[in-house]
Amino acid sequence: MTGSLHNLSDLDRVIHEPARLLLIALLSSVESADFLFLLKESRLTKGNLSVHLSRLEEAGYLRVDKTFRGKIPHTEYRLTPQGKSAFDQYRKNLGPIFDTKKG
Amino acid sequence: MDGQIDTAMKRGRGYWFVDGFTEMIAGGLFILLGGILLLRGIAPQHSFLAQFVSVASDISIVKAIGIIAAILVLWWLKNQFTYPRTGFVREKWVTVTQMLTLIGKAILILILPVLGLVAAFIFLPSVRGVLFSMPVWFPAGLGLVLAVLCVLSGEWMGLRRFRLMGALILLAGIVVGVWQLVIGLPNFPVEALQSNSLAALPEVVRAPMAETINRTFISIGLLTLVSGIVFAVSGVVTFLRYRKENPVPYREEA
């Protein structure tokens, strides 16, 4: 198996799903964000977004903080250190796959 | 694909500017600062206006309170308007390493005009000629620095409008410099212009030197004022677009 093919098989399947990849990318540049921000930016349905966030939480990539802002429930999501390193590794693995110069 | 990931990452970074409030408030502060500098330069000496501007600009606590008030107003606006519509984002804290890197880059950017000035002192036949033409090159140089900072921060946050803002600020700096050149620089005696000495200025050049400094303040004031207007207009346009796209608040169901 060549290096780039090996990278392909090493891709993290939890992150590799497009909707989850988008959510992780959105969260990677901020400290935390709430459900509404992720809903608006990802354009997923509420149900779909909840499922993907739960999947990321189960994998240990996401931490969920539930609070109240006044009387309104407020849920914030942030990447865990494990989630950050998994995303960094995913990007590292992804690079050589599209590097056509290596042929 | 990596480009799309980068775009998604920039969305979070640029969220602070999504509603235009930050630009409007920063623009307002720039307009105030530019206005004070400008009035300081053009108000007749010993007039009530000159004294008022002098007192207003000298009281640091007023500036500090103004900046804190602006930040509080910004928080309130975002809490009332933005977060209920498009959600809340907690921006990342800047780490010590990032802060040091940022300071290093800022110093590098600020060193460029200083190096340019040093080079001018070394290579130009008249040292004082460089000083005396300050109303021309200072606003152009400052406009360049501000424009570079504006464009770089815009690229980092994925905000293309910052390119236009940077271009307008640079243009404003050049126009102010050219305007100062067109209306003519203060008249200095020929012997003062030919001298390369950095010793104390003789009496004959004191008055034109004071005028040079005053006109440099006017140039900076004008540039700051125009930059403030550019920021404020950009903020208003961004706000109108944001309000059109998000007319009503969204409520997360319990």
C-alpha cells in the first residue's frame, strides 16, 4: 500500500462524514458556539444536527454545556483536546491524498 | 476540500463582525478621535473651541470611559439583536504565545516606516527636508500601515469587504498627502533645508516647524476621520444586509 493510500484508510470516519467535518471545522476556530450558530451555519435540520452532535460527543470530540440565558435554555458546544487533535490529524492525513505531484 | 474547511474555520473567526455593530462602533470612535485631532489643528488659538478640544483630548479617563462604554454597548447590542438571530459564539482566548507572535508582527510592520525614515535621513541630502515634508509622507505611510493591517485581518477572518476598506484607507492616506503637497509646505529658509545637522533648530525655523507639526496633526486627523467613515459605512451596509437575512429572532425549543 503506498503512503497516500495508507493515509486514505487512516482517515477518521467520525470526522470524515461531511456534516460532522463542517461542524468540527466551525468549532475548531472558536472557544465554543451554541446550537443556533451551528444550525444556521451548517444549514442542517435540527434533528440532523442533534444526531451529528451526539455522534461527535459519543466519540469524545465534543463537550456539551447546558445552561440558561435568562429563562431560555442555552446549549454550548466546544471541541475537547481529543477532538482538536483528531481534527489536526485528519487534516494532515487529507493533505497527501490530493497531492497530485507525487503521482 | 481543504479550502472549504478553511472557509468554515474563518466563519467562526469573523463572527464578531457578522452584524456590522463592531465596525459601526469602531468607526464612531475613529470619527471622534479624528475630529478631535482635526479641530485641534484648525481651531484658532485661545478660542473656546481650541480650549474645549484641548481639555477633552487631555482627559485620559474620558477616553477610557468612552472605550469601556463602547464595548458595553457592543455587548448589549449583540445580546439583544445578534445572538437571538444567528447564535452565540465565544471567541478563543489569545494565548501568551499568540500574543507575542502578534506583537512581533506588529513591531515588524511598525518598523518599516521607521526604517524608511532612517533611510531617508541617511540618503537624502537634507535631513530637515524629510522632517519638513512630514505632512505629506506621514498620512500616506500611516494609511499604508492601516490598510495592510485591515487587509491581513480581513484575510484571516475571511471578510472580503476588508480588502475594499483597506484600499479606501490607503487611498485616503495618499490623497491627504497629495493635498498637503498641493496646498504647499511651510516656507523654510534655504539654509535650514540644506543643513544636515540634527542640532537644535534655530529661531528662524521655529514657526514653520510648528506649522509643519500642526499640519501633520491635521493630516492624521483627516485620515482617522475618513477611516472612521469607511468603517461606519461598512458597518451600516453589513447591518442592513444582516437584518434583511435575519429579520426575526430564532428560539431554540426547550
